[in-house]
Amino acid sequence: MAALLSLRLMTLVAVFVTTLLPPCVDPQFPSAITTPNVRDSLRLVNILIRRPIGPVSVRRECRMLNTSEFERITDVLNRAKRDTRVRPNVYDAFAFLHANPDVNVGAHQGPGFLPFHRVFVFLFEKLLRMYDPTISLCYWDSSLEPTLPASSPTWTSRLFGTPSGVVQSGFAGGWMTPLGPLTRNVGQVGRPYIAQDLERILQRDFLGEISFPAGDVDNNLEEKHNYVHSFVGGLMGQVETASYDPIFWFHHTMVDCLYELFREQQRKKGINPMRDWPADYGEPAHAPFAAMRMGRLRMIDGANDFFTNRTFRCLPSPIFCTSNADCGAYMRCNPATSRCLSDTLDVVPASSGAASDLNTLLNGLGGPRSVNNLLNSAPARGFNQLFQAPSLDALSASSFLQSIGDSRFGSGTLGSSVFSRGRLPPAIYFQQASITSDDILFFLAIFPRRLF
């Protein structure tokens, strides 16, 4: 009798587990991948905001890491991908925020692009530190890529894996996403950074000069970053899916390092980066005090020196060299340019499907084109066209977007700052030279506003 009761009890428990509780299975298994829930994703953000910062992140070019250092990073990426405490898994739940219009409305096509993604990368690094408390993201400097992708070890199993089609090799081989298998299409459209891109950006003075809506295309960091998204292609080529590819984080860590180089140049010119926000900021979501929609942060908070002073530093990219020893294990020193170049694989160009140079690529896309209008050829809603986020529903709009009209700051020309009259933005929490641990906790433990 007791055995029968025990069997019935076990049956009831099994029914409860299989019917009422969400599945907790390996997220790599295709049938287990579901669409993330924005509430779960935002709860994850709230948890990350309140977590300790940990040691300063030291960011290096990915190809300058040795095998064990790079594997530490890929290991925690896979651990986040397998962690199903948040549906469908921790990695995809956080990546989903980049796709969700209730969160990313101020993330693109305006001066909020750089501050928003600085916070986004910072929180993602905190996520990875749940698995390895001292891990630091590396950055991918695509200006070191060769013209022929097939000659680059970047696209081998030792680094980023499969360049075209479903990703089957490398640490992300076999990854499933909420939209299906992870895919890429390297080198078919777009291009990596080139040295001139970075030089032009660093020659500018103000955030408005390197940002939408008014920044010239030659100086626009967001536009140049778009080219790289398109160059990788596949899921990376679309705003809504880009962060499901782990290359997204290496690319955006590079963007963040470029942003910091630009801020260093500003300081040398006597410009305070924390007060630099263009009067012509475009959409209301890019106003300096518009909600970032991650915790209680405002867009201007991403420009705070708190991040520079207390959270990360970028080691220089191995651009200039005198010998192969300066370029790590995956690159060589090009004696013609004294620059490191990631073309150490032996290939026969004629057998490769990639374009042999940029002009060939442009002409192969339907006639002669210039680099500046290359991006107009990509599919709608990709990084190659202006991304227009869907309108927020009334509930979401009433919950967070409080746009700030131009009249509050007065009019100005490109490059002038809305804070040029000496107004100290209330969103800046740290002005003293010495920051205490209590200050940090205050900044990071702001109780996140409820979205719904």
C-alpha cells in the first residue's frame, strides 16, 4: 500500500514538473529555444546593476590573447548560453534587450548610441563575471583584417569560427538563437574599419560631430560601426538580431575603446566629455536626460567619467609594428605599412568567393558605387539603413519617455554643447576626485523603475 502511494505521489510530481514548470534543458538543443520575455530580461538587468563592479576590466585586442586567455572568455560565454535560470538562457535573455523597442529606442541613430552601448557592454561584462569574477572582454579591431577574409585566422575555429552560413566551428559552433541557428555571411557587403576611419573620428572635437543626426558620414562612428556589422552579415547584419552573435560584444568593446580614445582627445583640448551633448540630438529618445531604460539611468549617464575611472581601460591596439613579434600569434607585421595584418593563412584568391578588393566588392553589387553609399544596398531594417524602432505602446510611453524640448537648452550649431552655459546635468552623480565605495553603491544600486 505504501509503495502504491509513493508511486502515485511520484507520478503527480512528474506531471507538475513537466506541465507547470518551464523547461530547464540545454539551450543548444533547437526545440528548447524560445523567444525571450522582456520582463525577464529587465529583471536580469536590475540584478546586474546591483551586483558589485569587481576589478577594473583590462581590454585587449582578441588576437593578442594567448589560447588560454581567449578560452576563458569563450568559456563564460558558453556558460551564460547554457544557463537556463532565465528563459530561454541568460545569454539570449540579455541579448534580447538590444532587439526590443521598449529598451533600444535611444540606442541608435543619435548621440545616445555611444553612451547607451557603453552601459550595455559594461552590464554584459558584469553578467560574464557571474561565472568568472575577473574576466575581461577583449575587443576586435577590424581595421587589422585583410581584404580577403579567407586569409584571416579570425574566421577559423581558433577564434570566431565559421564565416559563412550556419556557424559550425569555433566556440559558438552549433549555437541556436531565438531565431534559429547562428549564421554569418562575412565579406559580402559592408567592410571592416580602415585606418582613415579612426583618424578622422579622433580629429573631431564634439560628440555631435561623430554621431547622428548631424555628423558627417566620414566622421560618424556609428556609421562606421554599421559597416562592420554588415561585413560580418547573417544575424550580425540586422539590428534586431545582432547581439545573438557573440562577435557583437567583441565589436562593441572596440567601439567603446574608440569612444574612450575620443574622450581622451577631448580632455586634451579642454573639453569636458561629461558635459558634451549636441543641441541637435534628433529624436527625443536621444535627449541627454531621456531614460536609457536600464535601471533609472539617463542617456547622459553613459558619458560619466565613472566608467572611465572605475570600470575599464583599453590597452592599445597592435596597429604599428616593427616585427611579427609585435602582432601576436594570429597576425604578422606588414613591412610595407609597418602595420599588423591578420592575413596569415595561405589561400588562393582565385578560388575564394570573397572580393579581392573594395572596388571589386562595390562593383559586384550592381554597378559602380562609392563607399559612402554602399550601405544603402542592404535589406530593410538592417544596420545598412536607418533603423526606425516601432512606436511604443501607450503604456510603455507613459512609463518612461519624457522628451526634453530644444527650448530647454536653447539653439546651437553642430559641435556646441547643451551644457556650454555651465549647467551641470543632474544625472551626473560623481564630481569629486575621490569616489568612495558608498558612492559606487549609490550609483549602481538605484532602484530600477518598473517598466510595466
